Amino acid sequence: MTPVRAHRQRGGVAILLLLAVLAVGGSYYMISSLQAMSLQRKALVQAQNAAVLNRAKQALIGYVVARASKGGATDPEPNPGALPCPEHPWHISLPTDEGTAGPAVGIPNPGYGTANCSSIGRFPWKTIGTEKLVDASGEPLWYVVGPTWRKTSTTTKTTINSNTAGDLSVNGQQVVALIIAPGPAMSTQAATTPYGVSCSARNQARSAPAGNTLDPLDYLECYNAGALQFTTSATADSFNDQVAVVTTADLLPGVEGAVANRIEREIAPVLKTLYTGTKWNASAGQTTFPFAAPFANPTTSSFQGVAGTTQGLLPFSYSPACSPVGDPRCTASTFHSWGTPTMAKTGGGGNLWIGPDCTADSPAVNYVTCTGYYQSSSLTASFDDPLGNMANALRDFPLANHTVRVWTILYDGWSWDSWVEVTGSVTRSRRFNSSGSLSFRVTNIPLRWAWGTSYGYYYIEAQRPVPTNHALLDANDPTTGWFVRNEWYRLLYYGIAPSYAAGGTLACTTGTNCLAIANVTPAGGQRAMLILAGRSVNATARPSATLGNYLEGGNATGSFVRLPVSNATRFNDRVVIVDTN
């Protein structure tokens, strides 16, 4: 071989090697570019899904809070805090109803839950008030909510308040709801997530849904419908969902604000007018407030007020019976007991002789009779019939059921005349004393007299009323039942100025002996208040007998203050003024 030919061969090999290097480099560059494009596209998809999921989440929270604030006679929300059900599958094939949440009467069982409302389904966009929201692959969003936080049928009610925990498990954490971008259909492989959630192998098949044929397994991967366990991530060959979670921390601040507003509008006015006006020995506009129950574990407290206690829990006990049986708030029938009636002279001259002469029927004690002698030409008397512990609870005492009849017979020194019923004008009222007893008072009883009479004999018969639980305790009351049923009373702190408690003067001086709540006007001029304790902001244990596990800062020690609700300052007490100077 000549040197020239050898040189040419070596040059050709070098060119081939160079071309090979270029080819490999180009392939690497192309693969790297494709991988970069794929990652970029994945990031764009995730960002698009995150945006639509966040929009759906904020719309859902806004809807729930707006509904929670609705009270009064027009479209009241009986279940403040309750989330809507998912879209009922039956609605999907009906253009006018698509996007409408269940429950739907008479619809077959769509999956987990009752026949009327499933925990898993499509996002109810029309009910919430958005357009039909879809993910980056064009699929409508899905939605999951547990049975605690939704109505399971058209007739069920919820029990939701600041202590209610989420009932969905996501990555081992409890949450309230999920909103899910399902992504494109995939052939999923079996797997188990680090949190023990199983991913079933399935070749997802999606066709135009008709009626009740939509199967969540063709859209969502890796969940346990029976235990309501979910995940936000798994291996790429078993999972492609993107998930937004709704927690109690997301939802409750708005709900608590709405509930505090409804307490101010619907509960405080009832307390303010419960024992007010002249029939309660008060001037027009004045109110006697019941004593508080000492603060204790709100789950086990009897909610019985105690005479002299002006701060604590609302006296929210029942008597003598309540539901459910065994509730600590069901007080014994002896909690309210009749005392000994008394008679007293209120006007005129002469004497009214009184002895131990009042007796009651036994055992029902529905009637009481009193007898005695009197001597006067123009004498008036009063009759007081005391019923114990009435200022230590929320009760109704109808005056119409406390009838009093008076008869007199006169003696002229020689003989008795006939019994005559006194029909003159009398004044009937109810009066609390500082021990918590209530006295049914009849005043200005005119005792008959005639010329030549030596003395008279009176006979009084009183029909005693049966005290009833006030309507504020009724879980079925159309206006205030939501407050009872959802047990918001367990999160209320109650305080009154001592002069506005039973037996008080019904007057306090601003800045002296009224309640003082910082940042509330007039300064130091409040007669009665409620403080709604929100969810625990310091991870403190509940239920608890420690007030500091419910109220923040000075509110837990008697230095009451109204401040803006803030996560940054860990403060979420909401002060409601019931009555003020």
C-alpha cells in the first residue's frame, strides 16, 4: 500500500468516527431536548391543573361560608358549615341539571354512602356557581366529601362545629374534602402507597356517561372508597391524579365568622328578651339574665347554672327529660322544686295574720292552698309562690297557667257570712331572687270588708305552672335549631354584669361595675356578652376543662378583648355583645 492510499484510508476512518460522534451527540441532544420538553409540558400541565383546582377550592369555600351566614325567614341554612354533595350521576345526562349536587330523591345508589348522596363524584360546579371546570386533559374535576360534612339524604341534619374533624384520610392526615383533576385515562398498575392505600390494576375506559354508569375507578386511582382513604401521589404507572385538599383550617375560619354573625343576629336577641319587661319585675327594655354554669369540660358538663356565677357556660340544661337519654344536660326532675308560698300585707291598715298554713297537693303539687285571718277596712295583700333554680336555666313559665283565686268569709262577732270570691283587679308578675329562685307574685289582692265585721278569713287556691324548656333549647326550632343541633353552645363563653343577674339592680355604671371588653364601645359598659371560641389554634387538647384550651390571651383570664381574627397572632375568639349601656 502506498503512503498516499494509507493516508486516505486513515482520513476516511476519522471522518466516520467524527460522524458517529456527531450522530451520538445529536441523538443525546434530541433525547435531552425531548426530555426537557416533556418535563416542561408536565410542569405546564401541573400549573394549569393547580390553577383550576385552586379556583374550585376557593369557590367551594366561598359557597359554604355564604350558605353558613344565611339565617332568618328567607332561605335559612339549617346546617352551617355543611359541604354540598358531589354532582349526582343522574344529573350528568340531563343538560339542565348537569353540575347540580345531590341529594336526588329516588335515585339509585351511586357508590359510597346513601342512595341520595355519594361521597365520590364530579365537582358540583353549577350548585357552587362556577362554569364547568376541567383539567388540562379536558376532563371535568372530581370531588370527595365524607358523611360528617355533608347531608347524606334530603332529610338528615349535620353536627358540625369548630371541634369537628375531617373524615377523609389523605396521606394519613384527616381532611374535609378533596378536589381532583383526574388526568387522561391510563392503564394503571397495581401498587401500594407509603400510607397503605392500594392502587388497583385497571385499564381505564371512559365513554360518554349516561345515567348512573359513571365509574369513579375509570377516573381516579389509588383510593379505598369504603374507608375513605386517599393519596396525593404514587408511582407514575399507577397514578396520574392531581389533588387539592380542603382542611378544617381552610374552611372553619369563614364558617366561624358566619356562625358568630348568626349568633349575634339570632341567638343574642333571644337571650336579651328571655326575661325582660314588667312581668319579670323590670322596667321596659331591662333584662334579667340567667346565672352561668361554671366552666367545665363542655362535653361532660351538665350546663346547670349556679346562683352567683356570672361567667362560664350558657345554662343550657334540659329538665326534666331530653334526648338523647343519658345526656349530661338532662337534669333531674328535682332540679326545679317548689318552695313554701307566703302572704304579705301590701296596703291598708289593720293586720294580716299568717301562720304555717300553705299546703300543696302531693305528689303532683300542681295546686297550693293558703288560709289565714285578717282585720282591716282597706287591706291589700300579696301572694308569692317560689320555684327553685329557675334563674339557673333557660325555661319558660307561662303566667296564664299560674291562676290564683281568692275567697273570703267575714265574722261580725256573732256569726259567719257566706264565702265570696274576690274578683277585684290583681297584678301578676314573676320575680327572680339572688338564690336563683323564681317567685310567681300576685299583688294588690283586695280583701273584702263590711261594716261591723270583727275579722275575716281568706282562702287562696293557686294552680302552679309546669316549667318548660325554652325554645332556644329546641333542636327543631326553625330559627335557632341549627345552633342546638350543631352544638355551637359547647363553644360559647357567657358573661354578665353581676347587677344584671337574678336579684340584681338591673343597672350598672359604665366604667365601674359593668363588663369591660377592650376595643368595644362604650368602654366598660357591657351588660352581657358571648365569646365564640373557634377551632384550636395551638393544637391544645379538646374536649378540656381548661378555659385556655378554648379562649386566647386575656379572654381566658377575665381580661376580655375583641381583636381581629388572625392566624399570625393565633387569635380566633369572636366577641358577641348581647346587651350594653
